[in-house]
Amino acid sequence: MDLKDKLFRKLAFFLTNYLISPGLGVLICLLEAIGRIRFVHFGRFPIWEEKLIIVSNHPSLLEPFIIPLAWFPWMNFPWLFSPLWSRMKFSLSWFRELQRELSQSPKFIPANVPDNRNFYEAPYWVLFRGINVPIDRNGSEHGRIRTVMALKNILDKGGRVLIFPEGTRTYKAMQKSGIKSVKGKQLGGLKSGAAWLATKTDARILPIWVEGTDKVLPNGKFPLPRLWHKVIIKIGTPFSVMGNTRKEVNMEISQALLELADDAD
């Protein structure tokens, strides 16, 4: 990587990490304030934990944007979004904490896995390319393996990844195979990527369940957000997998997601 590329990546990281993403994160806060988005068990999210695999169901195209942004205001500017006592503690050690904020590591930004043709190569996503790992869903097996190995490298360095283990949106995954929770919540059959990464890196799994995004941005319709619908985001408890095979770990992930789906709102 030449000097020009390094400078561009540093600039892109600064813009996305300290301007664009926190700004959009504040927008999510405002939507939460007016009741359009509701978080359940928000405090479960391990803001500073390294080596984390975030897994979620995938009702619509909104989840890859909402989930990474939900914690950006707190991650980048925790002093502004903390209770009074936390602000007082910050003031007593302001230089150390400020230094921590302004030296935010890219590894805390969850690497997404966008489709290469539809999202990653689009010119308007250029600022986000450095923190995401593209996948060609219709490409060769070698290409998919290369994507998984890139994600493994991120986790091995203490980073985070965001994976939708159904491999596509839920309504499409359910057409091939799927399961339902006790209360009838649907989850498509899971691919093995997240399970493989968990067994090879010892990263913990953080399950997230999202509801309502398919009403805000209906699948197959004009992409005009219908903000009068409500979105619910449930945060699960991070856990280490116990299984030794991808099938066993997939069962653990499926069970965690479906139990979270049935969790009281």
C-alpha cells in the first residue's frame, strides 16, 4: 500500500468514525426518542470488548446500517452520552479518557460483509470500503473462502465482525429452509461462516434480534423509508460457543437468536 492509499484510508476512517457514523448514530438516538426505534437490553452490548462476532437475523436491507451505527455516539463521544456521575469521573481523568476517545481503534468498528456487486463496488460507498469485507455471493468457492479468511484475520487481531448467518434476507432464506421460535418468529437456515469463525478464533458471539425493519423498508418495493412503523432491536447476552463442529455451533446460534426473539419486549 503506497502513501497515497494510506493517507486516504486514514482520512476515510476519520470521516466515517468521527463525523458520518456518529452523526447517523445521533439520528438513531432521535428516532429512539420519538419512539420509532426501541432497544431492549441495550446495556448488554460490550462496547469495549475485542474479538466479537455480532450475529443477527436479516428482515430487510436496513440492519447492516442500523446495527453498526447504534453504538457510535457512545463509542466515540461517551462523555456526551453518559450520566452525570460518569461525567464527573471523566472530568477527574479527562486527559486519559480524551486520549482514549481520540485514539479510537478501527478494530472496534464491526466489519460488515456487503455484497460486492450491489454495495461494495458502488462509488458512493467508497468511504466505507476500508472497514468492510466484500463477498461475491454468486462467485466461486475460492472467493468466499478468501472473504472468511479476511474476517478471521480481523478477529485474530482483536476486531469485530457483523454477520447475518442466514446468508440473505430472512424471507428469502425461509424459502429454502428455516425454523420458528415458540412464539412463531422466523429464522432462515444458517450458513456455516459465523460458526466456523467462532470455533477457529474463540471469539464470543453477540446475538441481536431485529423486528419491524421489513415494514420500514419493505422488501421488493421502492426504497422509501416508512418511518411511521416501529423498529425493535433486542440485544442478547454475549456467549462463548461450546460445540466443536459447525453444525453444533449453528444450533447454539439459532437457539440464542430464537430465544432472544421470544424475549419480552
